[in-house]
Amino acid sequence: MPTIEPNTAICLDHVSVAYRAPYERIGTLKEYVIRWFQRRVKYQHFLALNDVSLTIKKGEIVGIIGHNGAGKSTLLKLISRVLTPTSGRVWVRGKVAPLLELGAGFHPELTGRENIYLNSAILGLTRKEIDEKVPGIIEFSELHEFIDAPIRTYSSGMSARLGFAVATDTNPDILILDEIMAVGDEAFKHKSEARIRSFFEQGITIVLVSHSMETVEKLCTHVVRLDHGVVKGDGKPLEIINEYREISAV
Amino acid sequence: MPSSELIYDSTSRKSPAIEELKEAVKYRELIFQLTRRDILTRYKRSVLGIAWTMLNPLGMMLVLAFAFSQLFRFDTGGNYSTFVLSGLIAWTFFSQTTTACMNSLVWGGGLFQHIYIPRSTFAISSMFTGVVNWMFSLVPLLAIILVTEKTLPWTVVTFPISLTLLFAFSLGIGLLLSAVGIYFPDVVEMYQIILSAWMYLTPIIYPENIIPAEMQWIFKINPMYYLVKLFRLSVYDGQLPTTADLVPAAAFSLTILVVGWVFFTYKSKEFAYRT
């Protein structure tokens, strides 16, 4: 394990994630038992991440780039604790806010207000914290007169606004972003972009996955390139992005 | 800055069972919100609302009570419908909560793939939803007993103790089933068959003395036998459970709860690898 400096926010040390997939999908216990007796349970290991080591300092804005299936999402899952590495160590300091699933766990039959409580509780907030946030969330989502109507009566834009408001009304130390999200109509898009921008200005640590090289170049202070689960580049944005462009052009 | 004290280390050697317990306490608001969601959504769209929770088990119990009292004429030494109802009070809680627990953890998987949530919160909230539904269904049941027996024994005050033990046992079984069900979803289907076999092996619709003495061991190894008995003693026999009744019920329940919790939390790191 590399020494963890006081300014380290995230540290991955020789991290691998291996998905163990049976050659043939065994979906039932019955099948499994039969095959186990026949000694026919064989697996192949698929390495989503292979011996990845990287350190992210507090206040850095890190862009993760790479083609589809390079392991970007797996990396985000490790940092946000959804996944535990198969080997190696993941070390994270501070409160992590994943802005991945907006409105995760929204229930159509519940009202907007009830869903704010449910969704915030999913994000690990206590009752007191939620009570304090509710007015701000309603204000930001502009759903005042609809907040006590069931979500199933909302338009998709309305529930996206509510999801965004709940997910971003938080004071994280580390923010995880899968693409820069902007939701709703034009006016709300500006508002949501402004809120994301304010996170960048607050000096918190941000890990951003994006396919837009322009976004990454403009926003990030540090870029990591993944290729088939291996770190192929880790350094200054322009350098890594140019490398990536060269390879992708071939 | 207090939040920078928060450190996550995937190689932490702390016991997963204890860590999960701390997380469940930390996420107690989620347990409450999930329970609330399950109760609210169940009642919001149905015209009869809460009445359904009361009528469902009631309907089933009336069918059973009528069928068996006419068909088999078991001699239970008292009113047969009260006898059946007192056993079903415990059984329906167990069968409904364990099934709900497994369903929410096996099929509710989408959320766990995106956001970190201590999974035990889903299991615990299934149990609390069961408690709320159980209390609703108790109203008509006690009313029937009151009508047929003209009296309700005061010993029903021991229900909270019996229900706590049943809660612990159901949570333990629910966690064990879910841990297996995440790997093999067909366990969910298989469990329904096991449940009906288990119900007939437990003296719920028949008195235990119809089983010959040399076969009685089959009750002694069945935790539900002791749990059903606790409820039956207080509603049907009007007796307080003795130490001899409580000790095996508590021992089975707590053992299963600990085994289920430890097994579930020990396996839970692998759950995210299963979709």
C-alpha cells in the first residue's frame, strides 16, 4: 500500500475485479446440483479491472476516459462502495455522493414529497437531515403545486427534475459523475448545469466519467485512461487525451 | 472537518456481521421509509384499502376452519376455529415475511447495482411491514374469537414477547433464504412448496396429540412448533407460557437469527457480482 498522505482522497492499490461467469449460464439450483455431481461446473474469469493502482488527491477533478467496456463504470462502483474488489485495496476518505441514478427507488404511487424522503433515505440521510432539505429540494425542482401528487402523474421531465434536486442537494467530499447531467427543459438545464458547476468551484474532489473529450479537457485537472481494465495513462489532461485520440483514430 | 474522518477501506478486517449491524442502525431512516412505502403503496390504489389486509388472512382462516372442522372433526378440547386461528396468527406472519424478504432482496437488485445500500435494511423492513400487516389482521381475528368464545383471555398480553421471537426467527430464515436466492432464483419458487409442507408438519390445523408418540420428535426439531405454541397458549388455552415453552422458542429463534445474519453479511460482498 502506498503511503496515504493527508491530502489523499481516494487510493486504489493493485485493484482487480474479476467477474466469474460460468461457461454456460446456470440459473437454477437444480441445474447447479446436477452439474456439480457431474463435475461440470466450469467458470471463466473476466477481468473488468486488472491490477489498477491510482491515487486521487483532495480537490482534484479527475476524468476517466476509455472505450466502452474499459472498466470505467466498474471503477466508479468501487469508489462508491457498490462493488468490493476481488483483490487489492480501495481506500476512500470522506462522504461520497454518486450522481449516477437520478430518482433511484422512486415509487410511482407515492407523492413527490414521500419520494423525497424515500430517496434521501436510500442515500443514507437521517430523518432530521431530510426534514431540513425538503424545502430546498421543492424549491429547486419547481414542483410546488405538484409535490403532494403521486409521481405517476408527473411528466418524465418533472420526475427527472425531482431526482436531480434530491441527488444534488448534498454536501459531499467526493462527487461521482457519469457524464455531466443536465435534465429537464432549456431553463432547467441551465439551472442544473449551474449547480454542477458550483460543485466544481467548491473545490471538492470529483471523479467524472465522460465520452466527451471537450468536457474532460475543459473541466479536469487530471485524466486517467483505461483500456480493457488496465490503466494506460494517468497524468495531465491534454497529454492523455491526445494519446487516446491517436489510438482511437487508428 | 468531521466528514473527513469518514474512511472506507475495502480491506478492513472488521467483522462484516458487526459492520452491517452498525450500518443498519445508521440507515434506520431507510428501514422506516421502506416499510412506509410498502404499507402505503399497498393501500393507496385499492378501494377497500386496509380492509384487504384484514380480510385476506381472515378469508383463508375461515375456509380452513370450516373445512377442517366439518371434515376431520379433530378433537382439540375446545372451539376448533379458535384453535386454527391461533396457530395461523403465527404461521401467516412467518410465511408472508420470509417470502417478502426474499422477493425484495432477490428481485429488488437493480438499486443495489448503482448505489451502496446496506442490504440488511431491505430484510429488516420486510419484517416491520409484516408486523404492521399482522396488527391489522389481528383486529378481525380477535373479534371472531371474542364472538365465538364470548371472552378473550387476558394472556394475549404476552403477544409482544411471542412476536419478538417470531420476528427474530423469520428475519433469520429470510436472510438465509435471500443469500441463497440471490445465487439461485429458483429457490424463491421452491420455497413455496417447502412452506406448505412445513405448515402441514407443524400442528396448526390439527392437534399435536393425533401424531403417535414415536413420531413426536418431528415437532421437537421444528422451531415453528414452539413459536406457534406460544401464540396458541395465550389465545386458545388462556395460559401464560412457562419457561419450558419459552426456552426452546427463544433458543431456536436467536440461533437462527445469528446464523442468518452472519451468513448473509459474510456473503454480501459477493452479491454485487450477481445480477
